[in-house]
Amino acid sequence: MPTSLILRSLALIATLLIGACATPPKPPINSESETWQLQGKIGLWYNNKQESATIDWSQCNAERGRIRLSGPLGSGGIELSADQAGATLIQNGETTHADSIEELASRAEWPLPVDALRYWVRGRPTPTEKLDGRVNTNGQLEELAQIGWQITYQYRTPFHQLPNRITANSANTKLTLIVSEWLDLPKLCRE
């Protein structure tokens, strides 16, 4: 047997063995999980104003979460967080407290229904509100109408439970969220 054929065979065997030892890919996050993190881009059109930011949203449970929004190169950032004690906004080095994260989002000029978005970003309706929706043959929510908002969803594949693009419109507001990554155990939740 020629030496080159033996070397190629050994290289192939080594490649197969290394590949067999590799960590298998993690299963996708379940859309019903209360613990998750998303990273991506967000755009907001409100009245005559347009905002865009990088978003990093960590949700530990129904009461505890944090949303970080930052502009180009990390400029102009805000951080919204909530837990059992209430909500906090950090903007321009100042900290503001309130009972509601939605109140603080409005103060930061991001007037969004954050409590509902916690469900909507995962392709789920808010369970306590009336809804009108359409689900595709793969069981993915494609359209949703709730609390005055019309939401449409796109998914990477027919098998993903979590959307990668969400568009939401109300009477005077439009939101577009493009999710680049879903994570199942945010660092925030381990602190």
C-alpha cells in the first residue's frame, strides 16, 4: 500500500474520531421557558422619531429581567431592569426607579409594552389578554393581534420554536426586532 494512501487514511480516521468527540449542538430553547436571553437589533418608529439599537435581553423568570439597548459602538445606551422590588432605568449615568418597566421604557423614549413583549418575542401571545392569531402548519405563530398591536413573525426554519424576526405595529408605533442569537441560561440569572 503506498505511503500517501496510508497517510490519507490515517488523516480521515483522525478527522472522524475528533468529530465524534465534538460536543453535539444544543437543542433550541423551548418557547415556553421563562429563562432565556436574546441578542440582536431593534428598530423603533414612534410618531416622527426613529431609534435603532443593539439589544441584549436577559429574562430569569416572570419577575426578573434586564434589557440593554445600545447605539453604534455602544453609545447612548440604556438599561431597563425589573424584579420583585420594582423597575430601574439607567440612562446617561442616572438611575431612575418606578413600579413599572413600561413606565420607565416610555421615559427613555422607547414606549413599548415590555410585559407583553416578554411573550411576543418568543412567538407566544400574552396569556392574560384577548388575542387573534394565525398559526402555520408547523405550529409556529405567524400573526398575532393583541392589546392594539399587530405582530408578524418569521422563523429561521420550519422547525425553530423561537422567531428570528418580529415586526409589531400599533396606531403610532412600529417595532422591528431581529434576533441573532437565543441563549438558554443568561449570565444575569446565575448571579
